[in-house]
Amino acid sequence: MHQHSSAIQDSENQSQNTVQQQKGQHKSQTNHPKSIQAKQKTLQRKAKPPIQAKHKPVQAKQSPVQRNQGGKTTAQGSTQFKEIATTMGEQHGVDTSPLKATHNSSFPQTVNAAATIQGNKIDFAPGEDTTTNMKHEVAHYIDNTKNGTPQGDKVVNGQKIDTTREKVVDKMAEGTLQRKLAVEQEPTQANTDIIQRRVILTRDNPRKDDKVEKNSIRFSQSLVGGEFQTFTNANFSNVAENEKIAFVGHGEPGKSGNYTAKQIADKLTGAGKDNVGKGLPDGNHDIIFTSCDAGTEKIEKDDGGKDIDNGVLAYIDRAIIGKWPEAKFKMRGARGPSIKTLDNQGKEVWAVVEAGGTGMAGVLQYVLSAQHGVDLSTTTDAPDDHEGFKGQGLTSESRDEYQSAELTANKPRVQRFFLDFIQAVNGNWDEISAFGKIGLNRFVDDVEAGAYKKNGDILSAVAYIQQLQEADPVSIGRADNINEITHE
């Protein structure tokens, strides 16, 4: 997948009203009696507390102040919101009971936000009351309580905007809650103590600036769990029957990362002197390749001069059946450059894009990465320690990458970008977040945005996006884009 690094920035002017805004959000057109802080965009006003907003909030029915069995007042909002507010308040020593959340609110959209906080009032746009957004808005309240409301460092549309506290709030929101939420949560990573499972990085050389790869690591850890190993140190001898295995790395037809289909097949089956005692005990497993082109054919000539498919899935399929003729297993991989993530319900979503960041994928990636303020080439540093980390034979660089993948996964902007990008490529326009749609609409409205070439024709941005909207969707459900092999 081609990488772009541009981001949309707001112009600066001066005014009396205060607006706090996160990176990637845009102009506010509302004169609200209180200032606004928003994720991706925040408005604040001097006369009243600011409104902080996230990508885009959701309205939820306000529930009356309730008291727990101990008689203590709690925040108003959904059960999950109250649990998050209470837990984070206890964690940071701040009383969050005054908070009042409105879900499915129309207000955030007026300031191009997913969620807003103004004083003790939080509004979530429809579909935006995710765990991540709720934690972010509560974090704004805690930060404001401890440090006061920022005065703003920019001016947009006559509103003062402050961008100085977003990193602080992001870090606070990304912190692990001290007690497990009793209600539905966003997808979390699987139990890393399940040592029978494996996530294998198919390269051994360190590289720490690849958000696309880190997103795949996070995706695989969420889907599979278990130990994270580099290919060189991988040992499958204690993988229990029917357990999942994921291979992560950039790819091309016939290769995943730095390794050929034969090398991977030999490792799985224990073939060759270097793999003795390290292969799978049986062939009954669910194997996932996040690598680009893992499911793509690679037609070559066999020793007899006949055509043979030596693509990753095809080669490994023959190897497993050759060793365990009665094996029952599944394998899947994309036929082409792929992107993947988990949606807000924890379900996997895939898309296959055009090579080299060209065509519809290139345009959509450019527009949405700018809208969400995501630079896919930026470095994500890892902490020195990671709670719950368990690995075997990992280099320090690989350990850092594993940790960085988790940090990247928790970045709301990054997660929302990947999900919006996939939905856009798949043609699921109604599933794109309200914040993502703002960027697409702005791009379509800007006739001067540029011209793009497809099939030899030069198209304006408007015509190009319109053509994309009419294109047939591609998704994991289409056999011509995701190759799935099943032996039952």
C-alpha cells in the first residue's frame, strides 16, 4: 500500500471565542454559548467551559442521575459510559459524577467532530460513542479539572482553537483501565498467555516506522492471540490442534515478508534439518496470512514442464496435505495488496487495493489520511516495558515492534482511518464515519483538487470520486479478492 503523509490543517485568525481542536478536524460554524473541546476538533469559549470533541460523537438518551448501592452519584449516560467515567475518575483521583453524556447527538457534526465536551456535558454523534471516544472525552474532563481549560493557540472562523492538550489527553485515554469494564468493550487483544497460538512476523530485520505492518500485527494479535515470534525463532511443536496461526509481513506472490512459500511450508511441516522438532504436531489448524498477495497465484513450471501454482497458499496447502493427507484445516489470504482491521464490534474487515497506491485506493488513502491526520510513515515509539508481554527468542527490536503495534492500535485516529479506508474501498459508503465523510465531501467539492489517471483517461477529482462510488465493491466475501482454502 502506497503511503502518503499530508494532513489537512486549519487556517489561523484571532477571535474572542475559544475552540479546542484535535489534529485532523476542521472549521467550526457554530456560535455556542460554551467553548468546545473535540477529538479531531474542539471548540472552546471563554464565557463558558470549552467543548472538546472527538472524531465524531453520538447522541444517547440522557438518563437521570443514579446512585449506586453506596449512595454515591454517578455520571449520566449509557451503562458503559458511566463505568468508564467512574473507573477513570478513580484512576486519576477526579470526581466524574457531574458528567452528562448525550448519545446520538446532532451537535458534534456542527463542529465537524465525532464527540464534544463542553464543561460537564459530552455529546456523541450517531455511532461515535465507542469505548475509545468515551475514554477520550472523559480524559478531557479530567485534564481540565486538574489543569484548567486551555485558552487556545489558533483561531478558526473567529473561534479560538487549542491544540496543546491533545497528546496529553490521548495518552491518558490510551492508559489501561485499572478494572475491567463490565459492559461491551472495543476489540481487545487476545489472551497472550495462550502459548499454543502464534503470530509470526515473516522478517527478522528491525523496522520501526511502518504503521501498515503494525496495524497487521495488531489485527493478528486481536484475532489470534498467543505468542508473537519472528520467523527465524518460530517453533510450532506445541501448537494445540485447531489453534490459529497468523503470518504478518509485507508480501508478494510466492512470498510473505522475507520468506518464500517453500520456507514457510518447511517450517510448518518440520521439513529440513533446521526445522527438525519445530514443525506442527498435526495439520488441523486455521492459518491466516495478512501479507499482501498471499492468496495470489504464482504460476511456474514444475520439473516435468507443467504449470504449477507456487503462490503462498497453494504451496503450503500441498505441503500440509502431503504430510497429513486427512488434515482438516483452513487457510486464507488476499489476492493482491490488502488492508485489514477490526470494526467496532470486533469483526474482521478486509479490502484489496490496487498496487502502488494508484487508482481508487490511492485517492481514498490520500483523502482519508489527510482528514484523520494520519501519517502512515511516522515512527511510533515503544515503551521499555509492556504489561502482559510474553515472547520467546525475540530480538529487542521485534519486542519493541510488538509493543508499538499495540500503541498504534489504540490511537483513535489510526484505527478510524483504517476502518474508513477499508469501507470506502469496499464501496460501503454508509459505513464510513461521519468525520470521514466530511473529508470525502470536501474533496469532491474541490474541483481544483487535481486530476487522476485511470485506464489511460485523465479525470477530475470530482469525476474520479463519482466513478469510485459507482464501482463494484471488493470485500472479504468475494472469492476473487480473498482466497480461502478449506479442508473439512
